[in-house]
Amino acid sequence: MDTLIDTSAAYSTHRGPYPGTIALAHVVLFMTGLLMPGILTKSEGSSNRYGSIEKSQPALLKYLDIIRISTFLQFGAAIPLAIFTAVDGIRI
């Protein structure tokens, strides 16, 4: 008995996560990381990068925990972006 199995049907559909959900997770994490320091510090923690260190350092040290959480969210936003890129790269 010569039976051939059609393997092309098994790979015709991608079984990965829905790209819209991943993109939404990335946008939420990214925007939260950007907006959170300004909201929680009432824009007091923003420093002028062209100003003097003597003015910037006290504000940055005062809100160090908020800045750490913000950077963690910014870094965490890269993970859904990488997954989104991999999923869309496979679908092309």
C-alpha cells in the first residue's frame, strides 16, 4: 500500500498568537512606561538634559523608584515587539 500523506495542509495555517493582541500589549507597555513618570511626579521629575547636573540630580534621585519602574516597562515592551516581529516574519 502506497499512501502519501499531504504535509502541506498541516503547515498552511500559522498557529501563533494573534498579532493584534501582541501589538496592543506592546503599545500599552510602551505608553505606560512613557507616561507614568510624568503623571506620578506631576512633571516635577522631568529634567532638562541640556541643563546643569546640579539641577537635574536632585529631581532624579527623588523619583528613583518611579524611573526604575518606567525603565522596566520600557524594556518589557521590547518582548511583545520581538514576538510580533517574529510572528509577522513567519506569515510573510
